[in-house]
Amino acid sequence: MKLKRENQESSEGSEGAKGKMTLPLALVALISAFGSSFQYGYNVSVINSPAPYMQDFYNRTYLDRTGVPMDGGFQTLLWSLTVSMFPLGGFFGSLMVWPMVNRCGRKGTLLINNLFSIAAAVLMGTSELAKTFEVIILSRVVMGIFAGLASNVVPMFLGEMSPKNLRGAIGVVPQLFITIGILSAQILGLNSILGNAEGWPVLLGLTGIPSLLQLLTLPFFPESPRYLLIQKGNEEQARRALQRLRGWEDVDDEIQEMYQEHQSEKEEGQFSVLSLFTFRGLRWQLISIIVMMAGQQLSGVNAVFYYADRIFESAGVASSSIQYVTVSIGAINVVMTLLAVFIVESLGRRILLLAGFLLCSASCAILTLALNLQTTVSWMSYLSIVCVIAYIIGHAIGPSPIPAVMITEMFLQSSRPAAFMVGGSVHWLSNFTVGLVFLYMEAGLGPYSFLIFCAICVTTMLYIFFVVPETKNKTFMEINRIMAKRNKVEIQESKE
């Protein structure tokens, strides 16, 4: 009987290397994603519905101050600033990732970051009372800085905490909450709820609540064990954090793996962004995250969301019903990202990225055809709706959630913060560029603009097919060895 129990314990120990979803791990994933990633999604789409009421407020305020109505061109400029300051702030937030996560830790950075969001929420919520529209534009920059930090730090924090067999699933959770944030903003922004003349300041101010909740709950959870051991050199705290996250005492295997990682990168020290670009041993990893992050944004996902309203309008959907159709698209986005959480560990990262980009490129190509023919062929407008839905499904299963997971997996502890800083900067600059250029593209090329997105999807897909390895169920060291072969470098490993 005793022997049987010992065998059982040893098999549980070996399962330990595999890892299961424990309550502390699930809670820390939910709190980080709800307090940070949710708001990124929320603020992406929160100003779409109340736009006419906000523009009216800009106009009234200007009239009160100067006695003359606002010039149309000036109003357009102010509104495009309101929209584009968010991704620009996101770019600045990405630049703060490397110094902050190394100095304050992953958890510490998330806690400090909440102060940006709460400040911006208070300013936006009171802007109408204070009769100032400049504060909204400033708050969009501050909110962007918050989102830029959150979109990089949450995947890094959760990726470092997760056992290898759950890293993909937990790594997709931040993206799931981004889509839930988008959907929540779409629902709350309905005319009948808060998307009206009285409700919009409340709609903008609500973004502070998740941050407040995170500020109150996250301190009770551990810091990233890898940060504690490799960067802080505190094995005792790292061991305690791991035991709490894994739900068992024997975490020696993982501690050993961290020491191996630490040993192999001792020579390099902490990577700065500059040294990341010049270090041959990380060349293909760096090119891969730049291609995946640029492909994710330049594939036109924001343009498709932006275009969706007009596609539905031309298909004969009543203008009063369009906002409900937009909400249903947001719901499809959430459901498909949730599906990605469950299938990423069984199917792997590569297949989801390839299938996602393939579906997006096919949708863009057929959408171009459908938009060109919808005046002559009556059913083409319905085909364009199908294309929009297919595109969103494709993006939600691969291109949206997987690149951030891959940054966590393809880099070791010393280079990961710099890698997230590069990936995040590419993400936000590409996002900003699409927002800026799409209106001109649409004016010049009309439906043919989607062929450019199609070409970007195909290019990214081919790159992933030939270069990016499968990282499912591998330790960070195993992935590092695969990439070392590609980079044609030797890895320093401990002789133990």
C-alpha cells in the first residue's frame, strides 16, 4: 500500500512538470487580463458610438469660448486627433516596457500602470462638466500609454507564470479580454444605454473601474517566479511563488530549468533594445516578431471593423439596426478568441497562425470582388457580409492572439522585456499607420484597398510557414535551441 502511494506521488511529481490549472493561476490570469487587457479593447471602440454627441460637445464648447462656430476642417482635425492619440500613446507606452519591467517587476509595473488609467478615466468622465475637450484628447494619450504597457506586460507576466503545457491557453487570455472589452464598449455605447448626449461622459469614465479592482486585488498574488529567481536572484521567493501557483510542494524541476536558462544567458546580461538588434543569436526571433506584429495590424483588422458599418448599410441593413449588427460582430470576435484559448494547446501556434492568415487573405480577395460587383449583382452585398465575418473569425483564432504568446516563448528572461518593447512598438506604430492612411487609401483605391491587406496576409503567412517553429509544449530552453540552429550559433549551457 505504501509502495503504491509512493508510486502515485512520484507520478504526481512528474505530472508537476506538466502543470495543471490551479485556482491562484486562474485568478491571477483573470485579474491581470480584466484589469489591463480589457481596457485596451474597451478604449479601442468606446468613442465609435458616441462620436456625433462628442463632436457636438466640441462644437458647443468652442462656440461658448469664441462666439463663433467651429470650422469644419478644424473639427475634423480635432476628431482625428481624438481617435489617433490612443495608438500614439500606445507606442509611447511600449517604449516604457523595458525599463519598467526590469526595475519594478511585472506585477509592480501593472500596479503602477493602473494610475494612468484611473487618472484618464476621471478626466474624461468630468470633461463635459469642466467644459474642456482638450482634456479628452490628452486623456486618450494617457489611456494609450496605459494600453501600450498593458498589451505587452500582461502576456509577459502570464507567460512567465504558466506551466509549459498551459502557456498558449493562458497567453491567449489577454486577447480574449481585449475582445470582451471591445464588445462591452459596443453594448454600453448603444443609443439606448450610454451612447447618447447625456451618457457619453459616463461611458468614457467607466474605464477606471477595472483598474481600481486590479489595484485592490493584484497585490495579494505572487510576482513572476522567473523574474524573482533570474533577475532578483531570490530562489526562496521564486520557490514560494511557484508552489502557490502550481498547487504542490515539489517545484524542483522548474527551478532547475530556470537555473539552466540563467546559466545559458549569463554572458549576455540584460539586453537593451540596441543590443537585441545587434546580437546574432536572436536574429531570427527578432525578425519573426517584427513580421508577426506588423502583419497582425497591417492585415487591416481595424479597417475591416471600420468598413463593416458601410458594408452592412450597402447590403440593405437599416441604419438604426447597424449598431446591433456591429455588436453581433463583436460577439463573434469574443467567441472565436475563446475557441482559440481551448484549441491552441492541442493544435499548436503555427497552425492557428497559418489558418488565420489564410482565411483573412481569402476574405480580403473575395471582399474586393463582392464590393466591386454589388451594384450589378444583387446578392453580392450578402457575400461581402460573409467575408467580413470570415475575416474576423480568421483574425480571432490566430493573428490577433498568437503573436504575443510567441514573443514570450521565443525569448529568454534577459531579452524578453526588450523583445516586448520592439514587438509592442511595431504593433502600435502599425495600428497608428493604418488609422492614418486607410481613409486616403479608401478615397484613392476604393474596394481595391483590401487587395493590399490580402497581399500583407499572404506575405506574413509565407514567412511563418518557412521560418517560425512550433513552440507548443516546449520549455523556453528547448525553443531557444531550435532557434539557435536557425541563427547558426552555439548555446552556452551549464555542465550540471
